Amino acid sequence: RCPYHGWRYAPDGSVDDIPYYNGPCPKSAALRSYPVRDVMNCIMMWFDPDGGEPEYEPPIIKEWGDGQWLPWELDQLEIAHHPIEMIDNMADLHHLGPAHGAPCEFFETEIHDHIYVQRQGGFLKLFNAMLYTFTCYIGPGILIGKDFYNDMEYYHIIAFTPVEDGKVILKNIK
């Protein structure tokens, strides 16, 4: 059953129940397969409503698997958050101080095709250091950020999957 609208699918991929509709289930709503890749310990799927092939490759951090970087860890949690809020967060300058502890001294965003870019920075009291971040949302479901604290740099990757209205499973690789 689809967690977003409640449609139920039969083993052959056809829709056999729409909870709020009494008519015949549309044959055109049958499920189909999608291109899937395992990238940096995340399963990534391409969806195009017209059935088109992927228009770009999933992002890969060049340092992935490099022995000089610490081993990557994958955390998974379920949070009450709508997927659009994940992307809206990129334009929200005023959440950075309260949520991340680093008020902005500079902030800029830009959009290039399927990539939403945010650059920001400010003094991080917790580490007594300047924080500079370069963050990209790719697709709509993947965030890759590169953060710099003085002479230290690190990446974080966030991928999310909607599981029901207002709830996502968040995978955080750091």
C-alpha cells in the first residue's frame, strides 16, 4: 500500500484498491520498474513520470573509499518532516543559528538545473572556530555538504525517502 495516498497494489503491479474512490481502478496506474543504483551505501532510484532514462548520474564524493578519510558511517532515523521542507531549508537563513549553532555572516543560494546550492558561514561558538559550508541538494532527495572548521573539513550526505505524509526516513552519512 502506498504510504502517501493509500493506494494498494496487487502482485502484478496493478492497483486493486483506492480507499477514497468507488470506481474501477485505472490500469494506467500500474507500477513499473525504475533504474536503481547503489551509490555510497545508499540505494538511489530514478523516477521520470514520462518513463525517461536518467538525465544525470547520482553524485559521488571523490574521497569515498579513500583510506586517508575516516570510515563513513550511516545513521538512519525516521523524522516528522515533509520532503519539501528539506529543500525549503536551503533558503532559510534564519534557522542556521538556532538549529546549527552558527549564525550567518554571509549567505547565498543559487539554482543550476537539478542542483540547489547554498554557501554560508559564521563563527561557531561551540568549537571557537569559523564555519564555512558549501551545500548542494541534488535531485530533490540528496544533500551533500562540505563543511570547513578552520583547517578541518568534512562531508555530510543526507538522503531521504518519504514513508507517509509528513514523515521521512532520513539517512545521514558522515
